[in-house]
Amino acid sequence: MSTETARPAPTAGRGGDVPHLSVAIVGNGFSGLGTAIRLRRAGVEDFLVFERHADVGGTWRDNSYPGCACDVPSHLYSFSFAPNPDWSRSFSAQPEIHAYLQRVSADYGIDRFTRNGHEVTEARWSDDTQRWTVTTTGGTWTADAVVLGSGALSDPSFPDVPGLEDFGGEVFHSATWRHDLDLSGRKVAVIGTGASAIQFVPEIAPEVGHMTVFQRTPPWIMPRRDRAITGIEKWAFRRFPALQRLVRESIYWARESFVLGFKDPSRMAKAAKLAERHMRTQVTDPELREKITPDYSMGCKRILLSNTYLPALDRPNVDVITERVTEVRPHAVVTADGVEHEVDTIIAGTGFAISDLPISHRVIGRDGRSLAEHWGDTMFAHNGTMIAGFPNLFTLLGPNTGLGHNSVVFMIESQINLVMDVLRRLRTSAVGAVEPRQDVQDRFVAEMQRLTEGTVWVDGGCSSWYLDGHGNNSALWPTFTMPFHRRLKHMKTDEYVLSPARALEQS
């Protein structure tokens, strides 16, 4: 813990009936938990974490489908201040990451600051009080600042297909896996071939009677260089923590170099050859290979890692359909060629509501309009973190903070540096509200688009969630991550509007 003096526990707000916090944190995944820990280490105790579910973990709590695992190496996909010397594999599975977050929360005493079962239904800013009013399903609080840690991978997105609601069988999303449902012998439709599907398809393919995989766009798939971490390595990491830090650093810089390929599509050709060779060794059917070979540049969509997905598609009880899904009938999925594919179970592996974050409809800024109304069809935030018109609001893993090459935990920790610096300003000076200057925010958004030009994300010949409906990059940080870290290490005062604190009448 820091040597700073701890803040007092939450006190009654104006009027005496609404408790007041210095910080309200929404969500208890990596973002919310990391922020809470940094606050405690700085001696701040008058904060709460509002979590709509019953446990810590965020996406790593919710996504428990068979085979769920991370595609960023374990030693990098963890907090820098809370290394885990006991990772079992070089790429961790979901249960292990979830357990890590539970353990870190307990170790840093965050559980007692967490209000589970408290879904935030509204957060509204008042210029008069320079406070947010945060309404949850478990009560209402005011707060000097709000940190949105709900992330982009929190609300599943179902395919928009007519008739889906009238399907006579079982329907669920990979993010809300039906562990109570026995898939043995079932005729299963899998809609989507993204990061979730390539993990659960090989797990359930041997179990189901028949599987029909409806593929809109085939992904580029690279070998998954996964292995068990030996007992000697774990001992060495426990005995010599600096060794694990060195391993983490080496992984970070190796992943950082991947940016060079994304920034120049021609450099992806060598990696594409490796992926093609990977496919040839795993899929024997030439007709199937043709179906699942991408016709766009590698990296244009998310590159996936798997040693088991391609062989699963080659199984006799699995069909890959490339015709567009047009309708769902009570007993079948219908494709554009008019063929009915009889199924009794539909599993959606169609990702999350990334471009229209549900929380954005519940956050109301200075002008009485929601964050969603401000964003329209294109999300934006200065440095991916703060938004003009929404003072003392921080969105972690917000616009332009997603990555195609490195660990988002690094991005989260970088953003928390800015959060802590702004909060220090609010605590130690006569400043009551901080928000980005509109012109500075506009320049940042323009810079993101300029840095995206010529990259594989826009010139790779595909459409992806990286770009919104207008072709704007509102999701990715389009270059090396170290400059992002440097930008957010301290608040640059000239980039922000700092409003003097207003004295509140005491009741």
C-alpha cells in the first residue's frame, strides 16, 4: 500500500440520504479490478465496484464454453503488479484466468469494496454539484468520478436472422453456454467462425450427432504454440521473480513487433504461407480446404490460433456451409440457396455488441444526452479514455484501445495511470471537474484514422469489427502500444478543461 493518507469511508451525500463516493467503478473484470487495486494502493478507500453478476472476472467469468482460452501468452495476460508464477500452460484456459482474478481480488482486499448483483441502470452528471449520480439495481450513490470497466466483450450479440425467436429447439450464445444441456447425438448448427467458435467446435464435434458450421468469412488460423510450463520453471519464477519479469518483457516486445506486419500488408505474406501450410497438414479434403481458405489479407480480421479447429471441420459428422443464412424455421436453418438444414440446436458464436455498447445508453452527460447519442455510429474518446461533455468519466478498453497483436491488460494498466493522475488532481487541488478539450479530442480521433490508413485493417480486403459502419477505426489502437503508455502516464494539463470546484451547501 502507498504511504498516502487513506480517504475516509463513504459519507452521506448532499441531503444526507444518498451515500457519496470518490469513485464509482462499473464492472469487476480486469479493468474494474485493476482500478480498485490501484485506488487501495494509493490509500483511497471511499470507492465501490458495482458488478451486475455474483463474482469477479468479467468476460473470463462469463465465457465458460468448452475450450475457452486466451490467445495472449499467460505471463503477459496478467497484471504487471500481480505476476502468477504458477501458470500451468503458456496460453491459459478460462478457468485458470478466472481463478487468477478471484485470487488477486482476495489478495488485495477488493471483495469488501464490491457490490455484486448491482447492475448500473444510469449514471448522470450534474454540473451544479460536479458529481455523478449512479443508480443501480441495489441502490443509488453519488460519486466524484466514474470508471466504466464493463468493456466491449460484456454483452453477447445474436445473429439478426428472421425466425430465430420461433426456433423449436435450443438456442444459446457461446458466452452463455448451456452446461446443463447434453449435446450427445444432437444436430447442432454453429453460426459464426470467430474466436469462440474455433475453440468450442473441436470440443463438441466428437460428441454431437451432426454439426453444421455456417461460415460467413473464413478466418486465418495459425498454429497455437502452447505447452505445459514445467515444475522447474514455476519454481524458478517463485524463487526469482525478476526472471518472470524478464520473460514477460521478452514476450511483450516480441508481440509488439507484430505491428510491423499490420502496418504493411505485404509483410503478412510470409505469415500467410505458414497458415496455408498449417491448413494443408490438417485438412485432407481439397474441397473443404477451398471453402475455408480466406480471400483477404491476413490480419484484416482477427488472426486466430488453433491446432484442433481445422481437423474438426474434416470430421465426417461436420459440414461447412458458406451460403448466407437467410432464415430460421422451427426445425431448420435456411440458406440463400433455399436449402433447409435440419437442426435441433443452434449455438451462436457471433461475438459481442462492440460498436453499440449497452452501457453507453445509460451514461448521461452535461447536456442531458447519453453517451450513445453523442457517439452515434462512431465511438470516440480522447486517448481512448475520456470524453468531452462527460467530466470525470473514464472508459477503460474504450474506443481505439483494442489490439490485434498485444495484451489489452497492458492497455488497461496504461489507462489506469491516467485515471489515477486525474483523480490526484481532483483530490489535491481546487479542481472539481476534468474533461478533454473538444479540439484536442477531435485531433486525436483524426490521428487514429490517419494511423490506420494503409494498414491491413483497411486495405486487407475484408470487413471486420475493427471498423464501424462508416469505415472508421473506432476500435483499434493502430500502432505500437508503448506510445500509448507514454501518452497516458500523466495528464497533460493543456489537453483538458479543468473546472474550479464548487462549494456545496451542507445540509
